[in-house]
Amino acid sequence: MTDHDRPGRGHHHPHGGAHPDWEVLGPHLERGAELYLPLYEQAVSWLCERPGGAAGGLVPGGVLRVLDIGSGPGVVSCLLARAFPNAEVVAVDATGALLERARDRADRLGLGDRVHTHLAEVPDGLDALGGAALIWSGRALHHVGDQRAAVAALAGHLRPGGLLAVAEGGLPARYLPRDPGIGRPGLQSRLDAAGEEWFTQMRAALPDAADEAEDWPAFLADAGLRAPCSRSFLLDLPAPLGAAARAHAVATLALARDMYGERLDEDDRGTLARLTDPEDAAGVTRRPDAFVLAARTVHTARAQ
């Protein structure tokens, strides 16, 4: 979810607790997901490569059911529906307002007959889902206390030979040069450090939070799946940015300002204020050197 996926490591959060207001974040999540579509298209293509392989080998026409767990506003759900033209795609999320966005999007794209929604918490509430040949979860499982148990729960819904793909981790997005010409160099690295502190506190506050290494391939193997495989995908939007990418960068930095302001010094707070000011010549809206560079990692494994 983000980018499409729920905000996580590498995103900046306007919340202090473990339960963000996803309804409020809905427009930002959807716009971000649209910007990241080229990255997710690469990832979905990878799932269809190397027939018989651990990470790929899905035959698009042969996949009849897909679950998108933690779907958010459904941008990737609709991408999956296009990639697998014979499949029913079920967008699963715990926020009704985001599922409404997913339904509206599917209808606009002519996919409403194949993209359905299911309101449920993860991993609880999934029993009624049934099985699927492909289960995708994009940056949602880090909001579950016991991530290992969540992976096992999803693996239990795979049909024989089915593929589980979990997008977690990668690299934080970059929007500016190390020295943007205002304030102290290295602002984004300091925002990353503040984000890691928030993420650690968020994880610790979740019910049943497990303090263990975030080894996603190991989680997949422990769930009884075979041949875990990981690959990272790049979003590279060089300068000069188009209007949509600039708006996303400004919105993300504004969320960082709202969330991490108390963790930054006065100089950094002033720099963020200028960077997010649409009237400031040094702001992201106007500066010619703004870009978007980010990486997302996808971990896959197959059912027996």
C-alpha cells in the first residue's frame, strides 16, 4: 500500500501510533501507487518468468484466482487483474473506505466484473477467502505483530503449486541531492533515521509483536513453502519531474514534516518548510533537480 502499499519503512507517517487513519491517507496512497506502477509492473512480470521456477512461472491465462492482501485503494489489484486476464482478483483490506476506492477504480478501468473486495483484518478474518493460485501482499504485513504467523496464514490459502509474493523492504525513496543547497546536507538521511525510530515504536506497540529478525525468506520457508526467492525493483524518475511526481514528493515530505518535526532540529524543520512551499524557488514544486528514486523488494515461494 506507499506508494500503493501502506506506509512503512521508507515512507513517512503522519501518525504517532500503531493505527494510522488509512481513510485520511487514501488519496495519498492511491496517487503514490499510480506513480509506482512501473515498478510493480516489473515485479508482476517477474512472477511470470522462468516457467517452473521458484520465483516465476505463473502462466497468465492459467491463473484463475488472485488475492491482494492489504490492497489499500486497489491500484495493484487492478494491475493484477490486467496481468492475469482470466482471474478473479479479491482485494482484501481492513479499511472500508480504501476498498470503496478499489471498487471505484476497478469500475473505471472496466474490471469491476473481476475485481472484488473483502473486508478483513490480517491475519484474522481470512478464513472465508478460500484458496488462490497467487497471493500478493504489498507492504502490509509489517503492520501485523507476528509477521511469521501472518505469512503462515497466507500460505495456508495457496492452492497446490500456488505462489505467495510478499513485498516488504527495499530502500527509502530519494527526491533531492544530498546537498539541496538549503539547510545542512544529508536531510533525507536524518529523516530516514527518524522513520526507523517511528517504525520500531510502531512495531513494538502492535498486539502480539514478535521481536525477531525480519527474515522474509525464512518466514516463507517456515510456512512450508519451497524455494524462497527475492528480487528488488527500481523506480527511477530522473529530473526534471512531471507534475504528478512533484506533487507526490511534496506530499511525502510534508507528511515527514508533520510526523518527525519534533525529532529534527530547527534548521531541518525550516528546510522542510521551504522544500514543501509551492511558492519557494528552492521548493520541490519549482526546483529543476528534484527526482524520484526508490527500490522495493519482493519475496516469493511456492506451495508444495
